[in-house]
Amino acid sequence: MKAISACLLGLACRYDGTPLPAEKLLSPAAGDCWVPVCPEQLGGLPTPRTPAEIEAGTGEDVLAGRARVVSLEGGDVTAAFLRGAHQTLALCRCLGIREVVLKSRSPSCGVGRIYRAGALVAGNGVTTALLQREGIDVRVYPD
Ligand code: SF4
């Protein structure tokens, strides 16, 4: 069993409430068991919602209290992002999940690269940082 960013399966959980276009969806092999998770919804944020970015840092910095997650309207949504990350970790532990596939470039799910001020910069999202810290194998889709 693996967990996956819910938007990669076509669920309309993204900030704008629309599903990803079909060509960007992951097509799991038949018979695989995938558990869809959306950390931002699990953190209590609405859909649609104002997009957000990690301000001057990475997911690891948010976990350490050195950076905030701020919506493009200026609201501090750090607590919701942390809640969603911990809820995702709790789900993985509950179900014995050791491998997850997360959506690239997101402030929650991004792996290795995230958006900041409209540009791609090095860094993980908040959920990615927590899952990796806790020893869960995190893969990214698409690269
Ligand atoms: S990238 Fe992650 S947080 Fe964003 S919509 Fe997809 S599952 Fe939810």
C-alpha cells in the first residue's frame, strides 16, 4: 500500500478547486492499492483556497519554526500546513505505509523544488519534509 497526493489521481483538491488535466495524472498499475491524501485539506484549509508559499525557507525550516507559510493574500497558514503534514504522517503510520508519491512543486507536497515568488527554488514542501524526517520514502510526480 502506498499514499499519493490526491490531486495526482484527479481529485479536485487543488487550491483552485479544479482537477489536474488528464495528461498530468498518475496512472497507477491495476491492482496497486493507493491511499489518496491532500495535506492542505487535512490541515483544515478550504477548497478552493488562496494559494500559499513557504516564505524565505523550506519545509524543513517550517518544521523547525524558522519559516512561515503565507497565502498570496498575506495570511499566515503555517499552522494548517503543519497540521496537514502531521495528519498525513498519522495516516501513514496507521496504515503501515512506508512509501508515498507526492505532487511536484507544491508548498506541501513538493520534493526537491518548490515555488517561491513565482520561481522554482530548491526545497521540500512541509509534508515532504516531515515524512522524510520520519523515514518514509517520498517520491515525486511528475519530475
Ligand atoms: S499538491 Fe498536495 S496539498 Fe496540493 S492539492 Fe495536491 S495533494 Fe493537496
